[in-house]
Amino acid sequence: MLSNKNIGYSKELNIMGTFVKIDYKNKKVTLMDECEDIHELPFNDVIELKHIGFLDGERGEIDIYQNDVLKLKNGNDLYEIDFAEDEKIVLYQLDEKLKRTKRSKSIEKSKLDNYKGSLELIDSIHLLRHEIKKSVDFNIKIFRSVTDNGVTYYYAGNNVEDETVDLIKAIFLENELLQDSYERTTLSYEEFFGKVETGEIKEVDPMNLKNYVLGMTHDSADNANTVLSPKVTHKADEVVMSFDGNINFKTVDEIEDYCQECHNNEENCNCELWGK
């Protein structure tokens, strides 16, 4: 049975709140969040989180509830606190994906007082997991890395089930197709966010990559002296990106007569060379 002494978490709204009203007849609860906004929610949307005890905070004692994530003040390990059998409590060590890896022995709730000075509250695991899912809510994105060795573009593929991101290097050779050696790096969400936060990789618009490809193909053609070839010229008209790792070029037909200034055929040229 729900209790006003506990708090609730709304899966739909991703909010925590205290129980203001519990309507068993209509199977609804009313939560008040930290901004004192009121939310009426169905029973099946709300997870009840039981009160466990208290820890020391900057402004005195703070409440600790079921599924809260704690951290040692002199360490980096994270622990989720939960109820075990017979209303005893247990700590679960968490990995970088906030998954349980180790389980402590069960202790009485009153024993939490022994750790008041060594543990600190991070947040509820429900809120933390939501932030992870929210921040990786994509299928494919493009990222750019700029180093002393030059510019590198990557396709970032989100593996939701594995909670990992694949960085696949986008590579170009000559003026048409992707070539060079295949390079793929799989990162955990934590590693991926670390690279984003430090600026090692930066999300860019697909047009940014398209312009980069056009620039490289133009330079390649110039170096090979093929752009000004008087008889046969294949001009890159449009770059079509597909996220399977390929880049396709649409080309115009072979041109016998063209403008050496704009590289368009006579029909499309606006240059003075054509007497217009």
C-alpha cells in the first residue's frame, strides 16, 4: 500500500514528488514535485520509493530513499541503495552504465547512520538512467575531430541494446568513392560522452560533411588536371550520403563543350565567354 511517508517517481514525466493524494477507487495518485507543481497520475505510471534513512548533507541531514545512488566521499565508486529481505538494506556497486555488479551484505536500516560522514547522495537511479537514455536518443549522427594531423569525420551509430556507440571513420580517396582502411571504434556511453565533453569530437550537420567531400574531390581533380579536360568531364553534381558507410556521387553526362571558368556546359553557363 502506498504511503505518504514515501516519494514517487513518474516514468512518463521523469519527475520525483511527494504523495499529496492517493485515490484507490480511481487508481490515481497526486504528486507534488520540487517546484510545487501538482501532477495527477495513474498507479501504473508511478514507482513508489520507500524512505530508508538520512545522510549528512551540506545543509544538514538529507533524506535517503530506495534506489538512490550514493558515492564514497573519498572515492569514485557508485552504489545503489535498496531494500533486501525483512526490511534490511543492501548496497549494489554500479558500473559506468549504472548496472548492478556487486551486492553487499544485508544490514539493518539503523546501521546507515554509521556511514553518514563517508557517503554522499548523487541522485535517484531513475533520474540518472533517464539522462543517459535521453542524451543518446539517436540512431546515426556525424561527428568531426580536428587534430594536428588534420580533420576526420565519423559516423556515430548508437547501439541501444548494448549501450555503446560505434565511431566509423569516413574516408575518401580520389574523387568518387570511399576507400582506405576500415576503422571502427566501439565506445561505452561514458567513453563517448567523455569525448564529446572534452571537445575531442563535435557533432556536425550532414551538410558539413557533404561540403568537405566536395572540397576534397575538387582538390583531387585539380591536382590530377582533370577538371579542365577539354573533351570528357564528369562533374560531381550532388553527393548522396547513406549511413551504411557509403557516399554516392550523381554525375552529369559526358560534355564535349564547356566553360573553362565555371565548368558548366554552354546551356548552363552565364559567363562572358559565351557572348551572353
